[in-house]
Amino acid sequence: MACHYDPSLSRITIDIHKMSQQKKHVNYIVVPDGIAADRNGMPVQIPSFVYRQVLDYAVHIACDGDAVYLAPANRCGEKSEHELAYTYIMQAKKRNVSVYCPSVSFATYVDTYGNALHLKEFLQGDVSSLSFDLVCAYIHSYRAAYCFRKAGFYIQKVHRVYYRETGENIVRRWWYYKYKPVHYAYELMAFLRDIARTVKPVSG
């Protein structure tokens, strides 16, 4: 797996013309889904049990010449979600797939719409002229698809990853991931919030 990661690089410019000619290749966006924790809820420097299963799925479906973009996300402890995902996906690597990991971190919480906006800023190009497949945990995937489309991404397909509950701990900020009914309720409320803040008011 050929990986493009430079700690000094804060953003990357896509050659849209070149990429548009490679129609058989797929651009995957992986949406972050938390960081693992110890029994006290403190971050352990690996992706959460949900995020790891999403990353495993992305590794499984990506083929030679495809690209995987790790959406920028939250920092807990020494590293951010997407940086931990980069380390994990490199250990599970197979095939000649390019992996892009933005070297950015944020002082405030980054929600799903923020994931989309920060990835768009990292790419710098007109992302609506490219097609992407979105890879995300299934409960989170409906809101994620909405947010990325609202940010201007052309999402051709959404891969909704059904994950297994493992009993592992997760950082307290994402405690609801361990309880699927609560997670569904959280996503519904967050989805309504994201719709409200992205719908343009009607003038006149």
C-alpha cells in the first residue's frame, strides 16, 4: 500500500484532470468513529472497536490504484483519530492503495460536518467534480452522508459497515457507541441539528 503522509504537509492539492481520467479507480473517504479507552475512560492510542472494523472493511474493499482519505477528526491524548487510523491501516495494508492522512489537529471538538469541511479544505480542489465512496459505521452513516454531501462532496456510494460489539472501552466522549439504542437516538438528534444548521433560510 503506497501511503502519502508528510508531517510537514497540512493540505494537498488534487490534480482533478488526472484523477478524472482514472474512472476505474475509487476514492474512499473513511469517517472517524472514536478512540479506544482503558477501564477508566482514558484514551488508549488505537482506534475504537467500531473505527477499527470500519478501517478493516476499507482495507478489504480497496483495490490497486484506489485512494483512501482519512477525514480529519478529534485529538484525544497524543494523537488524533485519523492519525491513529493511519497507523492502524498501515499495519493492515495490502494492495497498492494510496492513503491520505491530513497532518492537522484542532483545539475544539470536530463533529461530522466538521470532518467534511476540514477534509474539503485539505483537498483544496473542487470536490464536487470527483466521485467518492463513503465508508462509515452504519448507525453514523446516514448523517455522515448528509454532512459530506452538504459540504460539496459527490458521494457515489455509501458503505454502511455493520460492526460487532466487543465489550471494549471507548473514550467517554463516545460512550453511546457501546449502546446501540442510545446511539440511534443520539444520531437522530444530531441529524436534526445538522439539517437545521445547513438548510439555507428562505428570503423574502
